[in-house]
Amino acid sequence: MYDMKNLGKLKLLETHAPEAMKAFTAFDQAALAEGAIPKKYKELIALGVAFTTQCPYCIEIHTNNARRAGASDPEIAETILVSAALRAGGAITHGTHAMK
């Protein structure tokens, strides 16, 4: 089901909803551009979110982008563990609703 070739179909979205795709692309580029937060850290943030949403496309794209921006294996490893801790923490804190 997940094949990076599927991303080629984004052109179909651009064909059928050009203004929305243009707006999305501009927003995505602006959000990830160098700014007050350096690009490397933005890509590590994106990677952490990708781990929690479990999107294989985002994981591959943002891993590659983070590496190109200078992220090291230890930085990516810590990003994985921070993501895991947040996801587990969410389960724990939401679990309090089940306690009587």
C-alpha cells in the first residue's frame, strides 16, 4: 500500500484542486523554511510528528531532509525516543479517564 511512487499522484490533486494544492505547498514550504528555528530542528520536529502519526511517507521524507540538513544518527535516535515518550505519555494520561 505504501509506495513512494504514490507521491507522483500528487500531480492529480494539483490538477483537480490547483488553488488548494498551491496554498498547501506554499504553507508547507514556509513552515519548514529556515527561520527562528533552524531547518535541521524543524526537520527533526517533523520527523517526531511523523513517528507519532506513523506516516511512512513523512518518515522517509523527513529522515532524508533531516540528514541533508545535518542531523546525525544520535539526533534522529533521540527524536525517535522523544516521540515514543510523548506517545506513551498520552496513553498514560488518557488512561486516567478509565480509572474509577
